[in-house]
Amino acid sequence: PLFFFNQKTAYEIPILLVGSEICIRYSHAIVKYLISQKILVDGKKLPLFAGAFGIFGHGNVACLGQALEENQKDLPTWRGHHEQNMALTGIAYARAKRRKQIFVATSSVGPGSTNLLTAAAVAMSNRLPILFLPGDTFANRMPDPVLQQVEHFNNPNITQNDAFKYVTRYFDRITRPEQILQTLPQAIQTMIDPADCGPACISLSQDVQGEVFDYPEEFFKEKVHTIRRPRPDDYQIKQAVEIIKKSKNPIIISGGGVFYSDAMKELSEFAKKHNIPTAQTVMGYSTMKKDDPYFLGAIGGFGGKAPNDFMKKTDLAIAIGTKLADFTTGSWTNFENPNFKLVSINVSRFDANKHMAQSIVGDAKVCIQDLTVALGSWKASDEWYKKSRSAVKSWNNYLDKESGPTNQKLPSYAHVAGAVYRKSDPSDIAVTAAGGLVGEVLQVWRPRELNTHETEWGFSCMSYEISGALGIKMANPEKEVIAFVGDGSYLLYNSDIYSSVLTNHKLIIVVCDNGGHAVINRLQLYKGGKEFNCLFESSKVQNIKKIDFAKHAESLGATGENVNSINELEQAFIRAKKSKSTYIISIKTDGYQWLEGSAYWESPTLTKPSIKENERALIEHLQGKSK
């Protein structure tokens, strides 16, 4: 046995070399293995795990925490302020890196681990990788019940960490140190698999973390990964070609999978060669630039009138890399043509085979390449294409008018987005998440460059805006990252303003203060209800106090400004661009003014009206469902 002395902590780490085995503590083995994983990105070898976020407690500090400290040069560990938010930052980083690099998030047992569950659901919904390493109870059960243990009276095997099983792609609980030999490779393969991609959770029993085991040296050798590109089946391509060639008025729906496949160039070339107008989902926005001659814009519940009108008339949608969620399809009412057909290209069999589609299962880039070869010189009609150009021009004129300079006392979300857009650079990245800002920014922020709009709309998670922007900035340090956030989301979680200051990751955060959860108030009214408990003024409050978001941000180390007009906002944004550190601009906005909607979205209303507003809502609800 050889003993290495650690001067910082004054204790001995036993390293026993036996033939081709290494006797090492299990928690150190996990970190050592993660460090040895690499990935090829554009021919360059990079760490697969870019870093870790951690909040330490009695379930992970003594063993895993020490292993991370001793290896921080190779696996940098960042401090979090809340487990959910640090994981959201890691998820956003993985999205910005197009799933080619992954973050680790570790927490203690108890509320630390359950705080990660919402973030796990975000990653699961959005098909994004992150590795969760939460602490757990004792495998030997001798001290039970331990502090923060949730006991199930009829099953002692269950802890709160079993909840991860429902919001992760891969879950395992480690009760013996040798189990990581099998489970770590499987977790990694799940996270880098383009079809099964999602979060993985390895729950770490506290007592096992400190145990030692003779691991094979081979386990820690460098392994270089690549993201595989599954090729489509020839017969599926042939069937799709037969359907496409019969169509008169086709459109393409570009989703987030186009990003992950790096298929933006192929998408544009395919649209041009076959003369097909191309719309984008919320998650696929900026997979095509606004000046591309086949760009239609955003589609569905947050989409514009031009692309949605074309959805209603199309007889064929070629969906590429999208799970076709209800906000994309208008709850499946946006396809009104009785002859409508659907071709769905997706690396995930599950997503490709939804809604009676002719599926093509495979990587988006490879599928587009094979499909265009099989289609040959076929093109959609020029008349259909010319109509799309006219519709886009008309819709852009509407957007320019609604988001242009204004002197109205309370500007709309669109006015705010328009002011920032006019003063931004083409490479600036806009970040949104839950609420009404997603749709308003989506419409106004017409991409001048690819990869300049990031949102979280798979799970519609409030608080992603600031935490996600931090992760996107970490992945794109050379770009300006602008987070649009409502006052409701800001009040939910804002501690990552401090994180951005501490780590020198400058953000520009635009806070739209409209007095509460205005977009849900809008839905409440639309569905026939009366204003209740969404805005502060309709809530059970004794005394509404004005919140000074700028001063609050300043208390966290950022620069803050309150502005009172769109002109002041534009000037403040110019100052924010010049700033070296995180900058918050707060502006009062109208909670009732929205861009024109053109898609139905199914949300329930009372089937037995009790007031006249319910009657109107029920009529519109049934009209939508009839489609």
C-alpha cells in the first residue's frame, strides 16, 4: 500500500496498486471516471463533463465533496444558491452546447435532492442531458431513520430519491461501490444517445461513498465519445417521397432537433431546392435566419398569423426534429385541410410515430440529405411559395408597427422586445421561458443570425430565465445574453444574478413589471373567469408595495436601472451593452396588451356555465375542439 498525504486536510488517502487494479474510494472513483470521459466536437477533443454544480450537505460533502475538491482543475465545481436553479443552469449549458457537453449537479440527501426534481423534469421534457448525483440514506440502514429521510412504512427500500425515476431517463441507487462499473457507462450512453437523451440520476448511499474497492485500471482509461447519427430506413424514405410528391401546398416545421443535429445548412438547402416554406417551433426558433427566402417564422400557439394561416391550408407538413407539442400544432386544430398528411423526421422512434405520421426515424441531417436525393428535382408549386412571401411581408409590417417606438404610458411586452431588438447586435442571444414573454419575444426577435434565440418551453418552467441565461452565457462567453423575465418569475428565483456577478458571467436582464402573473390572468379571463389571485391587485393582500427590482439587483452586486419609457429603455440598453458586469433594467408594462393570436390552444372551461363570461368561453372552446 502507498499512502499519499494531503496537506490541506491532514489525512491519508489509501491507494493500493494490485496488478491492473486500483484500490480507491468509491466517490473518488466516480469523479475520476467522469474526468476520463471525452467527446469529439468538430474534430476537437473536449471534456464530456464541462463542470459540476454543487450544494453540499451531510449526504455529499464528506466524500463526494472532497473528491470534487481534489479534482477541481479537471472537473470545475461551481457553487449554487438553490439546487433547482443550479441544475437549470447546467441544463441550459447543455442545450447551448447542443447536447455535446454535460454538467453534473450534486446535492445532499433530503430537500437538497427533492429541489432537483423540477429541473429533472425540465431536462426530461426537453430531451436534455444532465447527471444528478444526490446523496441518499444509508445502505446498511443501521442509523435509520437518518436526518431528512422520508420513510415509507411498508417499503424500507424507498427514499425520496425514488421520485427521480419518474423524471429521468436513467436511475440507479448505489448500495455497493462496485456497482458503478456497470451503471456509470450506461448513464453516460443514455445522456449522449440522440434518441434517448435526457437526464440521468445516480443516487449515492451515504455510507457507501467512503468505501474502497479494487477497480480495474481499464475503467479509468480515457474514453472518447461521439454523437452517433442513425441513418433512416430506405423503405421509410421511399414511402415519404411518395407522399411528398403528391402534395400541392407543403410546409416544413423545424424543431429543436435541427439544432442538435447541426442540420441548419441542410434545412435551408432542402427548403430552397424543393421550394417549401419553412416554419419553426418555439424550441427550433433561429434554426433559420429571417432573411432566408423560405423563412415563415414561429408556428402554433405563440406563432404568427402568416405561418399559422399556412398551417391551416397545407396538405402536408414535413416535421423535422420536433415532438409536435400542443403549442406547435394549436392542439391539433391548425391543420384544417381535409387532405392533410404528416411526414415526421425524428431520431426518436417515439416522437416520429406520433399522430399517424409517416415516420422517418434517424438523425435530422442524414435524413434530410437522403430525402433530398430521393426527391430528385421535385419542387412544390411556385404559386404557393409566392403566397408565403406575401404573407410574411404583411405579418412583418404588423410586428414592426406593434413593437415600434411608442409614447404610451405603459408599453406592451412587444414594445419592450422591439426596443431591445432594435438596439441589439445580430449575434445577441435572447432568452425566455414561462409566461407571455415567450410568445411576444418570439415574434419580435426575428433571427438575424442562427442560434440567437433560446427558450425553455418543453416544461414552461418559471425561473429558468435567469438561471438558464447564466448557463447559456457560460457556453457562449463571447456573446451578449439577454434574459427577458416577468416580475412573477423574478420573484420566484433571482439568486443567480449573484451567481453571474460572482463568476463574472455578464447578463443583461430585462424585467417587465406588470403586477403579477399577467399571462395567466389573460388565460383566466379568456376562459370565462374573473380576475382572481394572478395579479397582485386581485389577490388577498392588505397593502401592495412597489418593488424596486433595480435596487434589489444592486444589492446582489449587479447594476440596476428603472426606466419609465421605451426611449429610456433603449438608452439604458445601450449602457447595459457597454457594461462589464450584469445589468438589470426594470420597466412597468401593460398586463393586458398582447400581439394578435391566430391559433387555438385547448385549455378547459366549465361545461355548465354559471356566468355569461363562461357561456362565451364555452362556445369558443367547443368551436376549437370541433377542429
